[in-house]
Amino acid sequence: MKTETIALLSPAPGTQQTLQVQRYGTSGASPKVYIQGALHADEVPAILVTQQLARRFAELESQGAIEGEIVLVPCANPIGLAQHNLGQHQGRFDLRDGGNFNRGFAHLADLVKDSLRAQLGPSSTDNTQVIRSALRAAAQALHANNTVQDLKNTLLQLAVDADIVLDLHCDTDAVMHVYALTPQAEMAEQLGAALGAQAVLLATESGGTPFDEACSRPWLVLQELFPEFPVELACFGATVELRGEADTSHVLAKKDALALCDFLSSQGVLRHSSAIPSPLCSATPLAGSEPITAPHAGVVVFHCTPGDVVVAGDLIADLVDAATGAITPLVCKSGGVLYGRCGQRWAQPGKRLAKIAGTSLARTGKLLSP
Ligand SMILES: [Zn+2]
């Protein structure tokens, strides 16, 4: 294992944040896997899993059981890890400007499309190499004028030429679930099966350019832009939601790390015996995920917990008016698994209280939470 420490753009004299990168296997070899934890820095179960992965990868490396290269960034957001506001850790949004740490990554397809037109040809393998080196060069040329942008660019530079990119997060209070691109449903379902995911949510574009899509979507965009040339989807990207924020458990972290190793074995990255269990769910469209939203302010009383399977019309929660005591029952329109719910029990109007992986809705616009 080699470790590398990357210094981020210093915001002021005397202040320096760094990113630690671990590399396993053979540098520059294929397939390349990139895994990072806790880009949303308050989603700390991901850090337990990356620590377990580091141990397992070191063992496998000593056995010569890693094909290609694995790049692991155990704590992807040192800026967010250090942020506190009014006594609370704040790892999701940049306190400087309110920006979500997992949005606003660069659109690399836009930067490479013009130069690629003259370089693509009839061989999909050759095209993959040409596109990969163009994406690598475009990522290296990104410019940052603040530390958070530098962090985002650096993470993208480390990941953009990988065959598999796994971004480890968690939700507020949730069961295991996975986000990925619709045309990569098969791999997403394998990953979900390995992890015991109870929802696998697919979109061709979630909106807002989260990290996984910044790596995987350029291939889809280029495939659509150049129908006359064979272009593979050569990067599988997924966001893994490792249950809820409070689910910090050594047992679960070890289990999840082994599940990720099983998935990597199934993809030919690790030589380690693995058996992927039967999936607990089929993939569903992210556009069909139904947010249960508070219509007015009130105290939230849930009638469902994460993992419950509901049918249309089921009571999800009561919203109790603080002035009158009147109860507004909140029911769902679509059936499916309730895969996540909010942590606080006081709701302001418009607050998303729970999410159901349904199939009957067709939401448009930005599909992820802000
Ligand atoms: Zn997150």
C-alpha cells in the first residue's frame, strides 16, 4: 500500500488541509477502482467502512489477490469534518456559501467533446482509451479558486479514469440503498445484492452533478453525442447509502466492507472467494421515489420505519398542529419500500419527512434532496 497526502488550496496563511489517498495493487494497472468515504462529512458510518476496507485491501494485497489498482480515500472531506455551527457538526453543506459538498462537480463531457470528435474511430476499446485520457487531461486542467472547489477537483482527478467508482454515504435514518445510472442497472443490482440493499434507485441524470455521476455520466453523454462511434459506458459509478447517520457499528462496518469486496470480486478486481446473495429488491426509477412532504408546520409522529413495505394510501405519519392539536394524516400515493426518513420531529412546511421507492410516479427536475 502506498499513501499519498495531497495539500488542498490554503484559504489563509497558517491554514492547510490535506487529503489522504491510499493505493493498493499495481499503480496504473487495470481495472482501476476508486472508493471514497464521507464526502458528506457527517455521514460517518462510511468512515468505519473505509477503515475496514483498508484492512481487507492490505491483507489481499499481501496475498497478491488484487487485480489492477484500488484507490481509497477514507475521509473524502477534511473541510466538512472540521465544520461546526452552534454546537452541531455540519458536514453536508459548505458553511462558507451553503453549497452541498456532493453537488457541482465539473461536467467533463462538455470539456472534451469537441476535441474527441476527430479522435474517435470504429473500435470501442480504442475509443475507451482515447476518452479516458481526454477525461484525465480535462480533470487535471480544472482550476479552483477556493478550497472546496479544489477538493472537488482533486477527488475527480483521482477517480475519473476508474472502471468502478463507489462513493460511500449514508442517509439520516434509512435502510441500505444505492443510486446509479439507469443503463448500468445490472451492475447496480449486483452491488445492491452484495450489500443487502432494500432500494436501488436509477436515473439517467439525478441533477446537480453529484460525484458518482461526474465520473460515470460523461460516458453516457458522449455515447449520445457520437452515435456514429461505439462508446462503452466504461465507468460504473454508484452512491452507496450505508443506512442512517446513527448506524455506527463495528459489526455492520465489517459486514459492509466484506460485501463491497464480494462485489469487487464479482467484477474481477479481487481474487477472493465470494458469493453474492440473492437481491432483496429490484431496481426502481429515482423519478418514482415519492417524497412524503409536510404540508404545514407540525410535530411529526411516524407510523412507518425504514424498511417497511407500504401500499398506496398507507398512513406514513401524522403531522400535529402545534397551536390546535389538529392531526393531518400523511399517506403515500405509491407503494414500495420506505427507505429513508428524516431525523428531526419538528417539520416546517415543505420539509421532506420520508422517501418511498415507488414505481408509479414520474418526477422531473432535480431528483435528489438539496
Ligand atoms: Zn451523502
